Amino acid sequence: MSYNPQKIEAKWQKFWKTKKLYSVKDLEKGRKNFYHLVMFPYPSGDLHIGHWYNFAPADVYARFKRLQGFNVMSPMGFDAFGLPAEQAAIKRKIHPEKWTLNNIKTMVNQFEAMGNIYDWSRMIITCLPEYYKWNQWIFLKLFEKGLAYRKKAPANWCDNCKSILANEQAEGGKCWRCEGPVEQKEIDQWLLRITDYADRLLEDLDSLDWPERTKIMQKNWIGRSEGAEIEFPISNSNLKIKIFTTRADTVPGVTYLVVAPEHSLIKTLEARIRNINSVREYLDRARRKSELERMTESKSKSGVELQGITAINPFTKKEVPVWVSDYVLAGYGTGAIMAVPAHDERDFEFAKKFGLQIIQVVSDDGKSNELKEAYTGDGAMVNSKDLDNLPNNIAKDRIIEMINGKKKINYRFHDWLISRQRYWGTPIPIIYCKKCGAVPVPEKDLPVLLPKISDYTPEAGKSPLARSEKFVKTKCPKCGDPAERETDTMDTFVDSSWYYIRYTDPKNSKSLADIKKVKEWLPVKMYIGGAEHAVMHLLYARFFTKFLYDEGLINFQEPFLSLRHQGIILGTDGQKMSKSRGNVVDPDELVSKFGADSVRLYLCFMGEYHLGGPWNPTGILGVHRFLNRAYQFVGKFSKPVSKTSKNKEAVEHLLHKTIKKVGDDIELQKFNTAISALMVLLNEMEKNPENCTKEMAESFLKLLAPFAPHLTEELWNNLGNKKSIYLESWPEYSKKYIIDEKVELIIQINGRLRDKLLVARGMQQLEIEEMVMKSEKIKQALNNAKPKKIIFVADKLINLVV
RNA sequence: GCUCUCGUGGCGGAAUUGGCAUACGCGCGUGGCUUAGGACCACGUCCCGCAAGGGUUAGAGGUUCAAAUCCUCUCGAGAGCACCA
């Protein structure tokens, strides 16, 4: 009999479907609920091998949990709004909805071929009104609480995508989607006040079982810093320049101020700036520079002095010049800084270049020295009048008080900008009325349907929806006057910020989810997805969860208790897979050659899950051979076998050790070593089939079941079992088999292996020493030398030091 | 530039966390069995050496009875941050 995966897999996929084996009830007697979730995919067309890597090993974990006795919910859906649908639609001249829903159909079929445990009755598609209605509903709640607001401000603009981006999506001056350069553009936009939640978002990180790296990234992104706001009066004027600093102790060393090119002061004091022409020229140049250029040119600083304008150092009362430079960011703090060249590297560099004064005020040896570089450490105050010799950390608070500074906490991140000037997204449910202003659409009128229009090509700064008169023209819900709808749509990250809640109650038309079901399932126990979402999706989702908690709609404050990242599969050449490189691995082809079980198994076996790595085209042969051998071996037990197994002890020991190892490893998502343990077990059983029993073969199948669901169902059935193997439970190991009675003890001389000894567990040192001295090898190696010292580790080793 | 993580055969990778380095698999070699398929089976496969033995975890040094694992430096790779005042 030969292993025919194609036949077996189709058969069992049908079986699972007709038996509804994976549709999950909200409550099952005697079983604990376990919510297992993988980040839902974008419906891009076909499942590629990267998708397989995200979903198949994650499914191994879910199946393992199910076998352990949990009532596992593992739902799947599609993050269906977004730019690529529009772009594909424009290119192919079909409606984005049609394109998206077609893709979803294909992908659902491909998912079924993967043999996953998904409960398709809970599927979510975010571009359908039944889903995005609740985006709008949540938006209105945020609006009601003042957490959604409209503002005209410079925003990140990607000219390729013709859209505004959130800061999280414009990292490093590049668009997260197309990698094109990001420019600044003034535009009216909707923002969500995520910064109100900054401290909670920071504090609650500690309680999460997340990769440390990811937590650090979120911490850095939020970027909390404690400091003070200090005002510097402008000479001969009532105006003041407000700055933010974390080093108030260095105020005595402030020798100039710098404002960002966008700072309002320049315009206000235009008339007094003597060199206004060269200042304007500088501002022009700075504006033309893209964010990217500003960063790459960060090495050499540029700037112009605002001649005719000086400020007063509030500590020394001395006049200091004011400069404009693009090394100061408009978006952080107040857009202006106090410069302390002696104690800040950037200021030092700037001062050196433009010949500005450098005054040391903190010193590690209490003396004022010639500085070759900025001194950023702690020390005692110098050149600071009465404060001299005081530790700088104490001087800090003293100075803030003396100069009427205000303690302040600043955050690096900004409010979340959600307006998108695009068609394929959730309409923002706001109506503009000349009399009443921005009026929320009443709840009863939700959803505001996305109209079917025929021309959704983007236009700079304006949503395609603005061209649909039918959509735009409406009546003010408050006063009934003619009014206009908001035409921007929401960032698709809004959709994914709460979808995990919707899975618990996906068809609810009365609320986003029934609180009873929410309590039954949430928070998510295990969440799996790419590390690239560390500061986007994962931060937004945490924010939404906290908001919905505050609204009393859910009973938990963190959505994902445990988080794991998968790695990325690279092409055979070690490069990122792409069609242009021609190094794309086609999973469908592999499935038709080797079967889905082999593909699943190989993806788990190829290395550490969170690392990924290059694809090895012959590697899959190894696991395929293994499955084939398992098929042949277990097949032997489908007929009654003689019960003469004489020496099953040895195999029994190994089996129990394997049960422990495979369970422990899957729990840690170390799938590769779990599989290698299964291989070792099968190798051993194959060598001694006469010492194996049917029960052993059954245990082996259960251990293999999470990895190779189709094959194990087939073999389980062949052994005479009528019900699915997934209605069984994970085998238990007994301690007596885990601990061997005899252990192999290593004998070392000076730390080098010389001999081995098989001894009873727990044997004492003296007894062992005696045995060691009788060993020929040891006698020879010792060559009559007497051990000076003997190190003994029970059941492990004895080391003779000569 | 800064921070973090990591460097183990021809390749993917193991190593109970300081205690037998190279498990498991790929590839390769030899032989067998097959009328060929990316099949299967057996044996071998870190380096030097006929052997006894010796050497080996990027490189150099250190701590220790004992180091892939801990410390220091150098080199290399990956990730994150990159004017955040």
C-alpha cells in the first residue's frame, strides 16, 4: 500500500466539513475555552508560501490545544478594505468589491486545502456593510467622547498612493506600502486621540506575554519623556519662545535657541528679521527637502541666524541669539529648543560649525575643562553661580522652580490620523452643515453605505467620493438644512483594531458583539502574526480595546495575552521572494506533489518559527519520506498482530519521553525539535516492530496529529477507530518511564572525556569512584597519577583532576 | 552613527541552560533492490591520522575541575532606532 496524499486529503477535508468538526460552540460542558488567533490576511489573490508559513504552523498549535482538551476557537476572515484592491481594480477595470470577493473565494478554497481547523461559520469580511457599520459606530462613540476630532495640520502625504498616512505608516520618511517618499501637506483630517491613552498603553505592556523586542518597540514608539517647559523671553518684545527640555539643569549653559523652519515665530517677527531674505531662502530649501533627505543629511547640520532677534536666558539673564534649523523638528515638543552645546551632541556640532559659544555647566570632576565633545553624563554644576558644586540632578528641579518652568511629560507619538482620501474604505459618518458644523450621523442611520461609483481613480487631496453628488448631498440630521457628507474614508487599520471581538459574535446586528460571548472568549489567549505590525496594528488594537473597555462594552483591557511572531520565508537564493526575482515558491505545486501534510510538516521542521529563512527545495523530501514511513509502519497494526512483544520496555520509555518532549516543544512553538523527536521515535519503532503495540502506534498518531491532520485521520481510521482523532485527547506520559533506572555517567580526567559508565540512578560518589578506578581506560589515562580533586555530579559525571 | 540579537559540518539546524558538541533532516559516497520515480533498504559522512590519539562551535584572550553556553576585545550578519531636545 502506498501513501497517496491527494486521495487522503480530499477525503478528510470533506469529512471534517460534513461532520462540522470545527464549528465551535460558545460553551462546551467540561471544556475550557481557548481563543487562538492568527492575524487575518489581506485578500490579495492567491495564498503564497508566506501565508502557509503564517497559518499552517499556527494551526499546529491550535490543534494541539484542542487535543489537550480545550474548546478551541480558531477563526479566519479577511482584512478586505484597502489600497491594493483599488489599484488592481483600476488596472483590470473591475470593481474593487468584485475583485476582493473573488479573491476571498479562491483563498477560502486554498485555506481548506491547507487542512486548518478554522470555523468558517465565523468568517469576517471587513468590506461588507454588516462589518463596517460597527467601524462607524465606534467612530461615533469616539466622537461623542471627544476622542475623534478634525484638524487642519501638516500630514504625511504619499504621492504614489495619493493619500495621507499615519505617522506609524510613514516611518523613516517612506510610505509603509509603496516605500515612496513621504512629503508634508496641509490638509483637513480626522484624528483619534490615542495619546490620551499613552500612559496606560505603556504601563500595561508589562503584564503581557509578548516578545520583549516588540514591547520595546512600542515603548520607544510612544516615547514618553519627563521634562519641563521653559519660556525664553524675546528681547524688546512681550513674546516668549517656549521650549521643552529634559535637561533643565543645563539652562545656565544655554547659549542660543533654535526654532524649526515651520515655527510660527518666524512669521510673527518677520519685520524684525534683518536677514529675512536669506532666512526665507533657507525655509524654502528645507521645505523642498523630503523627510528622507532631512534624515540622511543629518550628519552635517545647516541653519541660519535670525538676525535682529535675541532671547534672554532666564537663568543668566544674558542675551542669546536665535537660529532656525531643520535639525529641530516641528512635530515634537514645542518646535523650538534651547541649545546647550556643552552637553548635547547635536548642539555641540551645530555650535562648532557656526562658531557659537560653548559653556560647560555640568562636570564629572567639578572643574570646567576644554570640551572636545559634548558631555552628556551627570556631575556637579559649574559656571552656575549659587548652584556650583550641586549635583546636576538636584539642580534640575531647583532651576525649574527659579525660572518658572513647568514640569511636563512629552510623547514622541502623535494622535492617530485616520482620514484617507480614497474610495475603498469605510465612509466616515459625519455630515457638514453650514449652521451646525460637523454633525455625527445618527446611530439609526448607520451604516453610511459606501456608494457604488464607477470612477475611483484618486485625485490629489480629495476622495473620489467627493465626485458623487448623490453621496455628498444630504440633509443635516440636526436642522434639516441641505448639508454635505464627509467624503474621506477610514484608515483600514480601524477595521483590524477590533475584529478579534467580532469573531465571537460575527452576525450580531444589534451590537458589535454580545457581552456574554465576549466574556466567554476574550481576551485572545494566543495571537500569532508578523513582527512588522509591532507599532501599527498591535498598538491601535490595544488603544481600541482600552476605549471599548472604558465604554463598558467589553470586560478586558488588553486584547492579546500572548503574542508570537513568525519569521519570513525567503527564496532559495536567500532573497525576499518576488515575482521579478523569479524566486517564488508555489505552495499549490508542492501540495499536488507531496500533499498538504508534507508542506505543513516541512514548514514546521525547517527551523525556528520566529526566524523563518530561505526555502530549501529538497528539504521537503525528508519530511515526506518520514510521513511515508509512518504510513507504512502504522499500517502494519491495522491487522491483528501477535501479542508476543517481548521487550516493549525500551520503546515504552522512548515513547513517554517523546510524549513529554513533543508537548513541551509545541507549547513553546519549537516545532522543529518536536518533529525531530517524532522522527527519532519512529526510527526506533521501525527497528523493533516486534516490541511495539497498537497502543503505541495510536499514541504516535496523536502526537503527529497536529502536524499532519489528514494522514493521521486516515491511519487512525485504518486502525479501526470510527470517530475523528481530534475527539481524542493528548496522550499522557508517566514519570516512571521518563526517568531511566540506569544512567550513563561520564568519566572525565581534567575535564576531558575518557570513559563512560552505566550505573544505577542515584548511585553514590564512593561507590562510583571505586568502579572508575577499575576501568582499564582510566588506569591507562591516569598513568599512576593520583587525583588531586574529584568533582562529582550525581547521575551525570565524575571528573578526576590530576 | 547608536542599541539589541546572533555567528555551530557542504546546507537547514540540535545541545536538559556551564557537564558526551554536531541530535533530526537535506545533500553527498558505497552497496543492494528495482525495468527509472524526486521510489525503497543497508552502511558511511566535522577535520588530521593506518591506528592509538589529537584538534574543532567566526577570531584572540580570560574565568572555571569543566565553556558553543559566562566576561573582554576584534571581525561578520540580522533586526530596531536614527536629529525626539
